Amino acid sequence: MAYNIGEQDKAFFAEHGYLIIRDLLSPEETSQLQTSAQEVHDWPNDESSPWMPYAEINAAGEQVLCRTENYAASHSWLNGLLRGQKLMGILYELGGEEYRLFKEKINYKLAGSGGFAAHIDSTAYTHVKKIKHLAILLAVDPSNQSNGCLEVVDGSHEMDVPIGSDNCVEPEWVASQSWAPVELEAGQVLIFGSYLAHRSAANHSTQDRRALYATYNRASEGDLHDDYYRQRTIEYPPTHLRKPGQRFELGSLRYGYGSPMLSVDLGRQLAV
């Protein structure tokens, strides 16, 4: 069933750069979202698996799963959700045109896992082409300040956000801004563009906090999903596919900037 976006919502999104929707999923859909996210987390990994799991080193020094990408085609319910009319209709109303799924990930942020430095998403996609993205965050579990919820700078999609050599936002700019926490209950949604500055802290709670992200590009730009992941697999392969001594400097900078995934990259460098 389609979800109707009101004119006030459209105006808020245009002005602030993001929109929160708290009644998009039914309780049954939210339960299925949680079940599906856990299924993806539990999938086995081998060289033939199309899904892409990435690890991190947590606060206890343990290697744990940080995220899984490229899973939609392997999970029928999630594929139907991410490519279905409910989400696509919202994107059409906010963007004024049709969109296509560009990439998808589940960030697990398990208890004790790290946060994400301040950044804008567009930095990761400039090698593909200059494309206009919209992203959807679906809270799989309650997301709050104790477990490292997303924080945004209101209206920053219209600002000149300075990016450093590490592809993250310059620390001076970060310190000068007011950061608003986006607290969500399970099943609630945040929609934002690829130029909105955002970050998240580590999960200092005792509970895991999962979040599903799906990024979309305009349909007029083509179906870019599979080409993106083919290139990513070469430049920044899943953790279990990396050989001892391999280093992926370009991939780390392009795909892992500001993320806890870099803790694994750093560990490999120190071991060499």
C-alpha cells in the first residue's frame, strides 16, 4: 500500500534535508524486518556468496560483524521492501521522479561497537558519476543516544561542508555545528540526501542496535546497482575474502572512510 507524503512533509524535507516518518511500517512488517535483518546477519560466508559482510574490531578487541551489503537480491522479503511501491512512492514524492536501488546495507552496531565519524555520503559515489541520491534509514531496533543513534546537522545539505583528506568532514566545522540526534523506534524511518552531514557515536549500551540503509539514484541515471558492487568487490572486498598481507588503501578511503571497518584495515597494516 502506498504511503502519502503531505505538502508540509515535502516542505520540511526541502528546508531541513531530512524527514522522519514514524508510521510507515506496520507492527507485522517491523517484526519481519527484525527477523530478516537477523537472517542476513547469520548467513554463512564463502567465496561464492554475493552478499558482502564487513567486520570491525570492537571495544573489547574482538572482531565482530559491522555490516552486510549487497543482500537484497538474496532475500526476497527485503528485496520486496526496498524495491516495493511503499518506499519507491515516497522517494518519487520527495524527489519528483522515479528512483532505483543503488546500494543497501545493514549496520549492526553491536554492543561495544564503534561509531561513524562526521561525513556526507556523496563523497563515496563521485567515482561512479555525479548522481543525485536519496537514502532511507529503517530502524531495525530502537535507536537512541545511548546506543549510538544517527546525528545530523539541520540544513547542512545546503551548506558548503568542508571535506578533509580522509574524506570525513573537517573537525573544525564539526565542532562549530549543532548536531541533532535522530531517535527512532523500531520500524521508523529517516530519509535524507547524500549531502546532509551526519555521524553516530559508539554503542555504549548493553544492547545491539541494527539499522538498515538503502540508497537510491534517479532512474534516469540508469540501474547502477550491480556495477557499483562489482567495482567495490575489487577495490574493497568483504573481510573474509581478503588474503594475508593485502591492503586496500583506495577502497578504505573510498568505501570505509569514517567507519569502524577501518579498525580491521589498521589491524592488518600493523600486522604486516
